[in-house]
Amino acid sequence: MTRGTMTKMTMSDGAEIGVYRVEPKGARRGGLVLIQEIFGVTEHIRECCDAYADEGYEVLGPSLYDREAPGFQVGYSPEDVQKAIKIARGEHPFDLSIADSQSCIDALKAKGKVFITGYCYGGSVTWAAACKCDGLAAASGFYGGNIAQMAEWQPKCPTILHFGRHDHGIPMEQVERVQKLHPDVKVYVYDAGHGFNSDRRTDYNAEAAKLAKQRTLELFRANGG
């Protein structure tokens, strides 16, 4: 059972979308925007939000596809993957995901430092937000497939990225290009596939997931969180 609540927030375009909110346990370290995989704000994503809240962060997890498919959540079957891709690549404008990230940052920033992390689709949004949004103290993006297409963009805050060496969707040449263009961005490569952070997926790698989270928390704490 996850312990947060799904609330409604008004975004910059006036749309009201669901946002999974979790209050921090213990002393508040900062705010965190946690961006979903392509599959929506699933139970796994809510568990990730809860886990960061346990570390002292007030977490907001926006349900980015609520305009196109309210409450969208699917599994990992080929049919579900196709449904998710149809929304992410065809129906939902990526710029709106960046704008919604900014709205969540704005909702948190009055209370202190704000950080961002995200997985899969959310990894790409995390990179874009680090480059385009204002008010972030640090960003940690996991296996974002579109980062290579935005590789020329420059992060405005300390940023780290995590990729799996055996990710069939993100060739190592793309990862190396990002590394080359951004020597100041730490790019970590794990002996794992795509989605290694999710214990729901066949590519789950507990060791890589633990290390990537540890590095994420170290980044946040080194930057005021």
C-alpha cells in the first residue's frame, strides 16, 4: 500500500491533472518532482515517490497524460506498451510535460530546494526540465530515450544520468555522445538493461537500482537537500 494521496493541481495551461503527493518522513530535506515512466503514475511509481519521501522529501508525481487519458496506468505487456507509446509519442506534447514539471517545481519552491528525478519517459523529461525549467537545485535522470535528441541542450543545474549498458532502445553511442557534449554531467552506465530500477520489469537489477538511488541522494544532499 502506498501512503501518498492523488490530488488535483492546475497546470500552466489551465488543465487540472492528478498529482501524487507524499509528505516527507522526519525533517524535510526539500521538494522532489518525480516523473513517471511511459506507463503512467503506476503503483511502482507511487512506491518510488514514497521511498523518496521516506528520505525526507516532499514528493509530487504528476500524472502527465491526464489530459489525453485521465488516470492512465498500464502494465508491461506488448499491448500496454503500444497504448503508452501512442499517447507519449502521438497525443501528448512533450513541451507540456516540461511545463507541468515547472508547475510542480513552482508549487514546492517556496519551502526550500527542489530536485527532480524520473524514469524512462520521465528520464527524458528530467533532462529537459534540468535544461529548460527554473528553480531546480539538481536533477537525476534514468534511461531517458529522448535525451540524445536533446543532447545539445545545456542543464542549468547539477545533473547526473543513469543508463543500462544492455538497453536495446538506447545505444551506447548515444550515451557516449551525451558524455562528450557534457563533460560536467556525470553519466553512469550500469551492467543492466532498460528499466533496471523497476522491480516489475524483467530487466530489474537490484544492485544497479540501489547504486543509482544512492548516487541520486548523494547529488541532492550535495546541493542543499
